[in-house]
Amino acid sequence: MTQYQITLSDDMVHRLFKDDVAMARLLEQVLNQVLQAEVTEIDEDLSVPRWGEDPALPLSMLKACLSES
């Protein structure tokens, strides 16, 4: 489970309870940060080779499968 820490000023907390615009702005900022964290995590996952050290392995496997048929 991912945890996020959000720091709010006293003024922001008071505005959150007074109008919907402040809540919408806070929600937008939080969602943008969460989405950015997800994108960063996906980018890091995609940068790791899935086929070990040999990037040609998927191609050689595909060629082997095609030659068998």
C-alpha cells in the first residue's frame, strides 16, 4: 500500500470546508501527484528487461516458433 503525505496550511483547511473550489483544487493536486507517481513506477518497470540480459531473446523465440509451423 502506498502512502502519501499532504501538508496543508491552516488557511487551506478552512477554505476546504467553506467552498467546493478549494476542495476541487486540492483533489486535483492530489490526483496529479498520485498519477505522476504511477507513471514513474510504470516507467521504471518498463526500463527493466523482461528477457534477462539478452534483448534479442524474444526475437529468436519468435523465429523458432515460426520455423516450427
